[in-house]
Amino acid sequence: MQLKSVCTMTSATAILQLICPDRPGLVSELSGWVAANGGNIRHADHHTDAGAGLFLSRIEWGLEGFGLPRDAIGPAVAALAERLGGEGQVHFSDELPRVAIFVSRQAHCLVDLLWRTRAGELPMQVPLVIANHPDLQAEAEGFGARFELLPIDAASKAQVEARQLQLLAEHRIELVVLAKYMQVLSGDFLARFQRGGPQDHRVINIHHSFLPAFKGAQPYHRAWERGVKLIGATAHYVTEDLDDGPIIEQSTMHVSHRAEIDDLIRKGRDCERLALARALRLHLRREVMVYRGRTAVFD
């Protein structure tokens, strides 16, 4: 049995994400294209980056009564984006992407994501959990996900990543979530899984710090040493640069001078759960667009 979201919708929608050079009339042209095909727009969000000369748009419309069959919408969007000199893609709200969760020993993010999926908060399927320690097998299998144990060290990294890629292909995984995996994915893994496309961001990580502060290991210990009054967690897309991928969501919490390291870790885990769940929901709802190494979030 595979864990699936129980989320349902009365009617499916199409979601267009488009980035193109900015010029007058784009909002009218895009909404006119939807209307000309009989679509009823549910949501429309746009952003102009004047410095980059770029226009970003997210438009969502109902499929009921739309003039194009579902399998023709993608090619039509590609033609529209080409005419505008940009990049476009279309997704559908009733799709349930297949997601693999990578974990180590800490359970809080994994359990939170699985619970939210079962409750219908995250529209996805979780057929696979990959771990480098056996600690979380019961949690994964209790929610109906296959648990695959793949211990890893420097000597076995290439072999383990090859097996991970094989499993992702076998289970038709579209997105990987690093839920406290505590390992750095190689550039080769990212290139092969993400197909190397500039807009094909398919790995999300939760970092236990409010980036760009305290990158790397033991950020709570270093935050305590600095006497910070605010701690946080950051969910971001993974790139070859450690903890430097485009940021999707961040969560923060105040701490006082009385807080010890254990207090920071406990509160930080709350931030991690919240930031990761929010980021994943934004991604699944196609409300995140990446450009110039940063994100625009249409929430």
C-alpha cells in the first residue's frame, strides 16, 4: 500500500507558470489566451523584476468547459511561451506527484510530512522512504511507504547514489525531499535526477538554520555561542552549492538569554517542521517559480 493524499477537489484546474521578457500588454495577452479557449480564471498572480527585465506569471483556470483537451494544453503553452520568448509549463491541480523522502535518524520532519499527506494537507503520494540508518523503518512502513535502508560513507557514496537513482526510477519519483537526511548529494546525482534543466528543481532540503546564517553543521550550537535572539529553519531547493539553493520558505522563533543549546534544538525542530511543510505545499501547488538563483512565491 502506498501513502496518498486524501485531498479532493470538486473540479480540476490547469496552472500555467511562465517567465518571459517584460513588455506592455502581457497580462492582457495571457488572460486573453485563456479566455479565448473558454477558460474561467480562478487565480492570477504576476510579478515584474524591473532590474532583470523579466515578467513572471502564474495563472490558474478551471478545466471544465475549456476548449482544449487536456493533452493539448501542454503543447499549446509551449507554443505560447515560445511566441513570448520565454519559458512556460503547465500542471494540473488533481495530479498527485510521487515523492520520495530521504531520512537519517531524526523522525520529526518525516512523521509530520506523512501525517500531513494522510490528512490531505499535502497533495502527493509517498511510495518510498530511503534512509541511511534503520531507526525510522516503523514510522515509514506504518504509513504504507516502502522503507529502503542504504547505509552510506565516503567509500560507498557513488554506489549508494546509483542505487538511490535506480529506486527513484523504479518508483517513478518526481520529487525528493531531504527530511533531515544529513548527507550531501553529489553533483552527479542532482544532474541525473533533475535532468540538468535550469527550471527542473526536484530536490527540496530543510536546513536547521535561518540561511544564509550558520551554514553547514551544528548551526544551533554556533547560534547559541553567538547569543542570537532569533533562530529559524530554511527550506530550499538543492543545488551543488551546499545550503545555497533558492530559498522557498523560512520559519523563525524568538529565544532568550536563558535558552540553552537543548532549548534551541527543541524550538528549532518546530521551525523545521513548519518551514518544510509550507515549502512542500507551495511547491506542490505550483506557487514557486525560480529565476536568477532566487524564487518568486505566489502564495
